[in-house]
Amino acid sequence: MSLIEEASLFIAKSRLPELVVKGIGRIKESYTHQEKLFPPPNPSLRNISKEPMLKLIKEYLSSKRELGLYIHLPFCKYSCKFCNYVRIVNPSSLFVNSYLSALKKEFNAYSNIYERDKINFNAIYFGGGTPTYLSARQIKGLLSHTFNRGQTRPDIEITFEASPETINKSKIYELLEGGVNRLSIGVEALQNHLLMSMGRKHDVSCVIRAYRLAQKMGFKYINIDLIYGYPGQTCEDWQQSLDEVIKLNPRGIHAYRLLPGHGAMLYKVFQRKTDLNTIATSLIMGALAKEKLHKAGYTQQSLYKFTKPDIQLKRQKSFMSQVTDKIGLGVSARSYINGLAYMNCCSINGYLRSIKRGALPANKARILPLRERIAFIIAMCAELMRLDKAEFYRNTGIPIENVLGASLEALSRLDLINISGHFIDLTQKGTLFAQEVWPGLIYKYIKNYSN
């Protein structure tokens, strides 16, 4: 029986689609407009003044040897209908330069707090927005400052997000010269009618040109992002997108299931039209992606990430492989350090004003209680498809079996997880339903345990 047939049978026999529809309604009620719909969860944070915030960050940073780094570049040529991230459309070069200058000052402030010449990073990710909205000169300046103030080993993954229509020779040259070793291109679909519906400004021919250019100039790790479950997208559309991307033979493919959060133009439509049929269709599309990509020689690294086997890539430390301990720079960026969760202000002008005053732009924080730390760690492990029992104990002081004993047994009986001596892994079937299984069954037991 193929994975698609197995998924179809499982959906037909279970109440999962029905539970998902109800679950989306419950999650919708409990999350604010600044938070995502599904895991990894963004803990609710509280406003906090400058001095206590600085003290907290300094205290938690002082004990960390290595950190992941995320830098948010909120610039776009246009707004996509599925995007809910903080962004500004078509800003002037002067405004972009002001923001980049503020980023550098925020970076310098962290270096001073860290009390070392350079911060040690184990993964770096430039996200957005559209980071390749920047000019070649702006990219060069940003990368230069990042590596002047930060320290990295040669085996880490350094990712720069891109949109096809913003890629050119001079930008690719600066990315490669600046140390970026992973280019992630937001393609989303390979049908022009779907791209137009999403609000994208590139077409299929633009995708091919951008990919070939990056490949020709020397990028060895190019990732292509695809979205499934988009309104109006058929299984035939999705199959065609997968087939065409496989022909390009990128090193990595991210296959995302559409789950738009608050702030996205599609959010209300998605909430209103999410029914049993659309959920079941999305689950089947997920099974189709897994089956096709596996046959094409890709290995699944996380819920969304598929890569071609490569000895060097196996040695690289991915941003997504870091379960905790990341700092975020830029507007709306979130950080998590050993139980301390905090975030920067969500207004770009507010962010710039904070930096101008000489203050860190972080304005919300919370030391997470044990129950929420457990939920956060488990959700992150779900995305990585594996939970290390010993690591969980080191982070919480509690054996995972004490927290999730009954739910682990239930998931194992459904063949959704595999429990070994040291790890709990999602099965092939489990990866299809992870976004339903973990918020539903597991969070229920976390709540029961903590009360």
C-alpha cells in the first residue's frame, strides 16, 4: 500500500479531519494577532520596561556559549496574500539604509551584553519579508557587519531567503562572497494562475531563470519553497509543481502546508472555508509530496524540509536543527534562551525609535513556567520529527514518560510515533498528521500533567 493510500485510509477511518476543523477554531480564539496559528508555539508575552529587560537578557545570555541567529528584513516589492509577517512594501533606499543601520546598532548592543569580542553562532538565517529586496551593496554591508561581530565555524548553515524576481548576478555574487551557503527561493507554485492568485509578481519562467543563474554562479545548496493547500489549488496542480521542481534538482525542497495566521489577507477566507474536504485534501497533498520526493532521492529532515543526501550537508548545523537558544534581530523578531522568551516591537518606526534612543528594541518578555517550556520544546521537536529523551530531561528535569505517558501509548498504537531507547520519532504516517497530533493529543496531556 502506498503512503497516499495509507493516508487516505487513515483519514477515512479516523475523526482527524473533524478534529482539525474544531481545533483550528479553538486555536483561533486563544492566539493574538502577533502569533502564529500552529506550532512551534509563540508563548504569550508581557510588556516590560527597558532596565528589567536588559537585566534579564544579560543574565540569560551570559551562560550561553553558542546561539542561533535570526535577522528579520521586512522589505517586499508587494504583499502576498498568505503572509502575516511584519513587512513594508516598496520602501525607499534611504529608509532601508536607516533600518540596516539600526540592525547594526542592535547587533553591537548584543555584543556588549554578551561581554565577548564576538558572539558564537551555530546557525544564521536571514528572513523576511524579502531579504533580496536589498541592493547588492546593502547585502555586502549587512553580511560584512554580521561576520565582523559574530563568530562561526565552517560547518554551519547560513541561509538567505530570496524571491525569484529580485535575484540578479550582483546580488548572488555578494551573497557567495559574504559567506552565505544556502539560498532559499520562495517559488510557492509553478502555475501562473496560482502565482497570480497568491499575489506573487513572478511567473514560472522567472523561477527557472533565477534558479539557473544562482546554480551557474556557484550556489551548491539552493532550496525551493512550495506551498500546498492553497484555495483553488488541485492535487493535479500540486503534483505538477512537485514534478517540475524535481526536474530542476535543487539540493533542498520545503513543502509547506498553508496555514495562514492573523494578519494575512487569506486568514478570514481560510477560517471560513476550512472544512473536512479541504483538510483531507491537504493531508493527501502532504502524502503525495512525501512519496514523490522520496522516490526522487530526497530525505525528509523536518516536517517541511527535504534534502538530497550530501556528506558536507550532514555536517552542517541547520537553523531549524537548533531546538532552543536563538536570538532575533530586527522588527518583530523573537528570541528564546533557556526558558526566557522575548520579542522586539512589531512597529518598524517603533523599532527605529528604540534603537535611536540607545535602547534594545525588545519590549515583551516572559520567563516561561515549566508547563509552557515543556509545550515549547515538544512542539519544536515535533517539527524536527524527533524528541531526544535525555535532552528533554536536561531541559526540564522531568522524564518525558512522566509528562506524556498515556498519550505516547495512544500515538504508538496509531502507528504515529516510534519509541526507542533514547528517542521518540514520528513515523512516516506520523509526519503527515503532526500538525494535528501534537496540538491535540499531546497538549491535552501537558495541560493535565501541569494542573
